[in-house]
Amino acid sequence: MKKLFLLSTILFLSFKGFAQEFRANVTIQTPVLQNVDPKVFQTLESQITEFYNNTKFTDEDEYEEHERIQIEINMTISSEASQTRFGADFAVQSTRPVYGSNYKTPLLTHVDKEFVFDYEQYAPIDFSATTFTSNLSSLLTYYAYMALGIDADSFAPYGGEPYYQQALQVVNTIPQSLNDSMKKGWRSIDGTRNRYWLLDNLLAPRVRDFRQGWYDYHRQGLDIMSTNVEAGRAIIAETIKTVGLVNRNIPNTMVLQVFSNTKAGELVEIFKQGASDEQNLLIQTMTKVDPANAAKYRKVK
């Protein structure tokens, strides 16, 4: 009987081991190191990978192995303030599979360039969504919930709301006593292109049309293209109209910048085979939303 109980316990724990939400690939580059042993960052690379792959970020959702969100992290160490304090560019990309295909669509492509953190080799990175433990832990947790929210929004209208609220909790735990360089990016006063404003945009009522369009783009558009390309592309064209409307109402908002960074290449590929009016819509709308990539959108013709 004891052996049966032990076997059941092992099987249960094995199943729960696949409940985590992410499958992460982490790379840390160190082009400017002068004083710190690069092996420190090899350790950190492993710890961040384990943080994403072994932490359970949600209470209710169970993710089977094939459902885990693919997330790619590329951190580039840009400065050494001391032996244990560093500046970094934190690049994150998450994807999800498209129904009926082998294609994975990018959901979040973003580079966070306002990140300063403390780290000593082998020091644990403790997860907490409600208590501040370190700037590094807060950043990793914030982007975990942002990736979860953006993924959930692509499967159900406003499905990401609980995850954005969790990310908001993370933002609210940042202590006022934290060094100013480390607080940068968490506050509204630090410009309009940071963690605070990306989350604020996604939670704002005036951006709800964009979030509905995000669902339409993926679930009603991409996910039906394996069986009906024209119908899927037509839905995506409608979401581009929504993006244009949001841009007219709230010009130059950060969430649209992240949308452009994430979807520009995909949009061009989708509409290369589209009708002329769909191509014109893409060019006219996205060159206003994302003028830096205007030449890329014109290649759709």
C-alpha cells in the first residue's frame, strides 16, 4: 500500500512538473566586461532559464508540455557600475503556434533598454508577484505576466486581464527607496517608452479596441488561414483598420510601437498575396503608425 501511495505521489509530482507556463531559451552577451568574470553571467543565464521554466506563475491554469509559451530572452550587459551592479538591454520575444500549421506567430518583441540590476554569482532569484525581492526578479516576473497576458488576449477577448493585473502588482511593489537608476523604467515620469507605459496602455479603456483587434487578428484571422486564407486575411485587414483608429485617437502610443516591432514582418508576408485594396490599406495605415518601417511595408506590393 505504501509503495502504491509513493508511486501515486511521484506520478502526481511528475505531472505538476509540466504545469509551468514557459519554455525559455536565455542568452546573455557580455561585450563590454572589463572587471567581472564572464562565468558570472553563465551562471545567471542558467538561473534565468530555470526561473522561467520552473516557476508556476498562475494558480488556476494548467499548461501541458505542448502548450507552454516559447519565450526567448537575450540580455546584453551594457555597463558595469560595480562588481555586482550592471546595466543591460533586455530583449524578449514570445510566440504561439498558429492553428493547423507549423508556423509560430510572434506575440511580443521588445527591447527594454532601461534596466539596472544587482547580482552576485549563485545568489537565488526569488519569485514573488506581491513582494519586492530584487530588481532582477521584478523585471523577470513583470515580463512573465506580460507574455501570459498577451498570449491569453490572442485566444479570448480581454483574456489577459488577470495577468496584466498581476504585472501591475509587480510595478506597485517597486519601493520608493530603490536607487534612482534602478527605478528607471518602472515610473510614469521616465518618458513614455517603458514598462509602466506599456502596461498602462494595455489596461487603459481607450485601448480596448486594440485588444479586441488582437484577438480577432489571431483567433479569427491567423488561426483560420490554414483552411481559408482569404477570409483570415480579410479579418486581419479589419484589425489593421482598428490599429489605425487607435493611432488617430492616441498617436504614438507605446503599445502600437510594440505591435509594429512584433508584427511588421509578418504583416508584409500576409499581404504580399492579398488584394490590391488590402495592400494599400496596410501601406497607408502602417506607414502612419510605424513610419520608421515605411519602406518595409511598401515591399508588400
